[in-house]
Amino acid sequence: MTAAIEVEHLVKRYPRGRANAVDDMSFAVRRGETFGLLGPNGAGKTTAIGILTTRVLPTSGRAAVAGIDVVADPIAAKQRIGVVPQTSNLDRSLRVREILTFHAAYHGVSRRERQARADALLEELGLAARGKDKLDWFSGGLQQRVMLGRALMHEPDVLFLDEPTNNLDPQSRLFLWDRIRALHERGVTVVLTTHDMEEADRLCDRIAIMDHGRILALDTPEGLRRLIPGGTMLEVRTRLPQAVPAGAPAGEEPVEAALAALPGVTAVERRPGSGTDAAAVYRLYATGDAGQLLASAAQAVVREEAELLDLRFARPSLEDVFIHLTGSNLRA
Amino acid sequence: MTTLDATLPARGRVGAATRSFLAIVERDLLVIRREAPSFLVQTLVQPLFFLFVFGKVLTGIGSATPSFGTILLPGIVAFTCFLTPLQAVSIDLGRDLGFTHEIDDRLLAPLPNVLVALEKFGLAALRGLIAGACVFPLAYLVLGSGYHVRTDLIAEVAGMMVLTALLGAAIGMLVGAAVPITQIGLIFSLLITPLLFTGCTYYPWSTLGGLRWFQVVTLFNPLTYAAEGLRHAMLPPIAGHPIETLPMGWVLLVLCGSLVVITGIGLRLFQRRVVS
């Protein structure tokens, strides 16, 4: 079975652009996968989606959807894709239900079938009572739902969502996330762009981290986390013995020194404690076996006569990964 | 809901494109029907006042000859057929390409983008034809006994109206694709007013003999040929003399030629706007 999406050495340079908007990008998306393009604004995500959805012509390279080359055969490619853009492009001359049924008609869905699908989708998207409405007073979240319904009317192989939850209120955002998960369960291939780390983390099977038109890393969220050196992060919360002032400088403080001396630990970071219990929180970055580290860290704390309050593994966030890869924060 | 992972059967491109095109036409016809009342008011107010003031008031107070209404009517039909689609396409397209992007759903339908443009173009021309046709009953009501249109050249009248409406739509597409929506107002005043007033809509071309340089200027305006063609097809002989117009061969040549050239440029600009 062919991949849902294949992109090989894709380059896009706009006539007046100073650099390549997409710069030698290659990746493949498996059927049924939810795939994320993650990066700051201007990273080339939208251009990449534009090429895959036939609206941008690549300067060089190859892009195929469901085995169809999007440049050579845009008409066949358009039959296979559904697109939910960043901002509403809904046809305001039509009513909600007509937006769905006409879209299906453009795609050659029979009259009876498009009525049935429109009913089902409006119901599923919580718009059943709004089919006859005009869009005039629809919020961003509602318009987003209509666009999602529209994109699904012709049962595309691949659904593209460009910054789907940008500018949405939290409730609409959760609603959309639920919908995307439901589509995933049904086996629809979903490609979404986002600069929201949490969104990518929650929804995507695999994520390509992009910056300046290039893919810096492509892996599962877990795989990306492992890119951070000393992949284990352990947080230790203790109450220090009274004799030692809590604000002692690093190195002079025996608990911290003991933790830093443990095998495999590459760095110890004193974190600001929370609450009023005068607890000290240390974050240990380490390589090697996590269970071993847990045990020896606990022993070290006890040996130094501090009280152990909590021990837990902290997961590096995708943001940490991004910072690690680019040396800078997400600009978005 | 049916299964979403089912692969669409590979369809013939031509079949898919045809179905798509027809569905887009259906969408536009629905919108035209829905907007009919406001559309008609919007397009017919201007011809109404022109007919009333020039055909009724000026002839009534003796500032124009009694036959002026008759001579004026073909020009009014021409500019209504011409201007209606011009404005419809340019404003629609300017808005769509500029910020609403409502056309995107059609551009993502399985048909060549050029057909999306041609559909818009054709349906706008249809609007022009409807508006132009409505001018006749309007003139009949306003001009009363001053309404004289020969009926033996109906096919020629219809043909000229179709050409005029297509030409208006073509120029509209050119403007809509070339001009940012924020500049449309400026372009309209720079383009439409001169087009209207040098287009022989209010005077037969042959009467400009005494103003030779202006007569030459009008030849560079395609609307001149539309108005002259309609005058040829509509005007009965006045006082036994047939009205002198530009030769129909030239009229057809220039109208068809400019239609092809302007449509070609407009489509190319459109294509460049929708695929970057």
C-alpha cells in the first residue's frame, strides 16, 4: 500500500523570497497516521501544506498524496484531500447545510448521498439545529466546525488542518481535539500544522519539527524527547536538615553535592520550591537506568539526613526539544 | 456516517471536472436567484434615470430632439450589459482573492482552476444579459410613445448583447485579478467613467464627424463597438433614413478580438493569483 503522503527533496522559493520557504524537505506519512508539522511562524509549514494541497507549485522536488503526484495530476490529488485552512474561507452566500452539500456536489457525490452525509456530519459536529443558518453570527469555533464538516463531505483520504486551533477559545479547541482523535480512530490520515507544543504532543503519532523551511527532527513525541541528552529527568523534593540554610550556594550544599555525585547524573538544577514548607526541589539530568537512579537518589537524600518528600520523573516537553534543536525559543 | 478510510475510486478526470463545473454553476444560479431582487434594483436604477432624464426630460423641455430617446436606448442596453458583469466579477474576484478566500472551496474541487474562473466569467455575463434584457421593458414604460425598437433583427440584438456581456465580464476578470481590492474604487473611477463616456453610449459614432479627434479616440474603446452594433440591430430608420453605424464586420472583429485577448490575459493573471 502506498503511503498517504510522500515528500522528497521538496523546495519552494518564492520569487521575491530571500530564502527558501521550504528547503529540501523529505518525509512520508503512513496511512491512518496523525502527523504534525511543528514549528514557529514562518517555518514553512503552511507552504508545505500549500504544495500538498495544489495551491503552491514547488520549485523542485516531488510531493505525492495517496500515490498521486500533486503537480502532475492536481485534479486527482484534489479528489483525495480535505483541507481546513487557518482562517475561515466559508462560502457566505450559502447556508450552513448548503456549504456542506455543495462541497460534496463539487466532488461528484450523488444527491442522496450528500444529504445523508450532511445530516450525519452536522449531527456529529453539534450543528444539527443550525443547518439553515447563515454564517453571519458564527463564532470562530463554529466556523471551524463547519469547515471541518465541509472537508469531510467527500470522504478524503488525507485531511489537512492548518493551525486548526489557532485563535480558538479553549472549549472549541478541546472539541476539535476530540474530533481529530475520533477521525484517527476511524483510520483517516490527518496532517496538521501547529506551533502549539501541547497540541502536537496530544494528537500526533509522529511530529516533524521544522524551522527555516527544514525538518530538524522527525519522530514520535517520545522519540523526540529522547533527543535531549541524558534523556532522564528526575525531580527530587526534600526538606533539608535545619543546620543547612536553604539558600546556600550550589556545591556547598551537601544534598545537592551528593545528588550530583551519583553515577550517570550529568547536571543538577535547583528549582524554585513551591508552597511554604521550605522544601528544596532538585532536577537531575541523567543518562543510564532510570530505576537505578531513583533508588540511589533516595538513598543519597536519606544519607544526608534530609527528609524525602517526593520523587518523580519529569518528562521533557516538546518545547525543551525545540529549544535543544534550535537553540532558541519558539518565536511564535 | 460511512467509512472514511475508503479510497475514492479513480474517476475519469473529464467526468469529475464536468460534474464539478455543473455543481458550481448550480451554486451560482442559486445565489443569483436568491439575490435577484437586490441585484435588479442595483443594476436598473442607473438605466432608469438615464432613460428618464435623457429620454423624457431633455426631450420634453426641448433640449434634445424627440428621437433622442430612441437613439439613446441601444447605448443604455450596451452599458448595462457591459457594466453589470464587469462590476460583478471584479468586486467578487477582488474580494475572494484578496481576503475572504470564499473561492477556495471551488479551487479545491476536482477541476482545472481555469474552469472555476471561466464559470464565474460566464455566470457574470449571464447577469449582464438579464440586466440588459430588463432594460427593454423599463424603456417601454419610461419612454412610452418614444420607444422604437425594430424587431426584425432580434437575433442580432441578442448576439450583440451576449458579446457585450462577455466583454464586460472579461474586463471585470482582468481588473479583479490584477488590482488589489483596496484599489478597486480608484480603478473604477479611472476606468469606468472614461469607458462609459467615450463608448458612444450616448451618441451615435457617425454624429461625431465634427469632432474628428474624439471620434478617433472612441475607436479605442471596445464599448463603442458594442453600442454601435446594438444601434445597428435596434434602431428603426428615422424619418425614412436608416441610422448610420460602424460597419458590422468591424464591430464583430473588434469585439471578438478584444474578448479573446482580454480573457486570455485575465485567465493568466487569475491562475497566477490562485497558484503561487
